[in-house]
Amino acid sequence: MKSPNRLFATAGLCAALAVPAFAQTVKVTPLGGIEGEFCPQDRALVFEDPNGTRVLYDPGRTVAGASDPRLGKIDILLVSHMHGDHLGNAHNKAPNAGSCAEPDMSVSAMPNSVAVNIALAKNAKIVTGSEMPPFFAAKLRANGGNPANSMLARFGGSVTVGGVRIATVTAMHSNGLDPDYIGGELGKAMKEAGIAGDVGLATGYVLRFSNGLVAYLSGDTGVTADQEKVVRDLYQAKLTVMNIGDGFTTGPAEAAYVVNELVKPASVIASHANEVGTVGGKVRPGSKTEAFVKAAKMPVHVPLSGRTMEFDATGKCTAGC
Ligand SMILES: [Zn+2]
């Protein structure tokens, strides 16, 4: 039970901030391929906690490198797994380069990756699970950065950075590290043998923001029992970022099953569609995105690049959707 003094102190703090904690919102801004659209390579989302902490999830290829002006301050990077479309093996030449269907991703980020280059430039923490942290620590060290900025949150544990609690959860996917990130004779030999580096299991994330909002970021995954037993029952996620692309991850029907029957959040942000999801900012008829929006029982928000959405503690979109 809170003491009257504690309650008073909390009320005073909220008055000072002018907005009660429960009414504060987390801002979610997609950094996609084309302004105002949902494009095939889009994965990157920036979450801004009400306290100002900014979290970049899966920068991938649409963030135009560490100097992309859309990034602003970045405190924390999350990388669900090591595949090039998430870690960022190449990136857009500039924000909005090329078209939605055919982006200009002609700038290589090898052997560092887009994620590592951003972490170095922003002096950000990289929080990953499984066995990925030593890879990031080595890349940071090799480039004059601080290896301690690579932090572990393995399944069942969590770390809190800048007031955001970060946990990882299982993702049913693969997680091979392209030998080009390793380089040298070893990388060359691995490439010739057709094998990838082992950095443990792929992951998803559960974030708890300072206003109480709990968000589940699926990463690339199939359907898992943990989506019910861990993401819903234990963490009680109210906002879900769900990958819907099919082939590599859950498709629209499977993703709809996950949100309708397992996680049951208040709202969903579609992600990783691997298609032109919108034209003129409207969902394209016949698209996987449309199929998912129709199949989900709760509001599905399509992440239009550069358009900020705001979510309250209950997972409800209160602005920008
Ligand atoms: Zn992927």
C-alpha cells in the first residue's frame, strides 16, 4: 500500500508534468522507405517514452545510415535477430531514395551493419537477447566504441534502460550470422562451406514504458505458445507490433490468429509485410496488409513512414492513427 505521503509526492510530480502518468503516451514513429507509405523493407520503428527515452527497433535497410536526420537522439537499439533486413547489411542512399516498390538501398553497411553504425554514432545501448551481445560488443570495440554498451536481456530476464524495461521472448525463426560480418579467412571459409555464424536464437521483445504501456514486438516468428503463456499471461502486452509477411514469418492469417487468440492486445501495428502495403497512404486492395487488417479483431494501425502514432497505457491509439 502506498503511504499518503508517497501518494502526495506522486500527485505532485504528475501535476508538475501537467499530465497524469496514465494519460501520458508513447510515441511510435516508423522510419520506412517512403514518407507516408508502408513499403516492403519497412521494419524500423522509434518508440519515444513519455520521459524522452528513444528506442530504435530493427533499423534494417530503410534508415539511411547513422546520419539519417530522422533518427534524432537514440538511446537504445533493439535487434530482434541478425538477418540483413533487421540488422541492416545495406541501407537507403538517403531517406525516401528510390520508390516504395524499388528502394535505392545501394549503400553497403558491411562489415559493421546499420545497427552498429547507429549505436556508435549515438553512443546508444544495444539491448539483445540470446547470444547476440558478444557480437555487438566485439563490433563496438573494433570501432573504438564502448563494448559495455552492448547489454544482455536473455529469456526470462529484463534490463531497464532510461526508464524502459526491456525483456526478450522467444521467436520461432533462424538467426544465422552472414559470414561477411565475420570476414577474414574464417568468414571466407564459412561462406565457401555455406554455413552461417551461430549467435543463438532469434528473439522478440516486450517493452514496459514509464506510463505503464506494455508492447510486444514479435520480430520474425512463427506461432508460439509463449505468445499466450508469456506475452499475454505474464507480461500482459496491450500493443503488439506483428510481422505479417508470410514465407519468412507468419502470414496474414497466422498473424491474425496470434493477435486474436493468443496475445489479445488492444491494438496492433502491422510490420514486415514484404510488399507495397499502401498507395497514397491507403491500404492497397488485395494486399497482405489488407488481409491482416480485415482478419484482426482489434484495430490494426498501418505504419506509414514518418507519421507518429501515440499510445496510452491501455494500448489505445490516442493520436496519429
Ligand atoms: Zn525479416
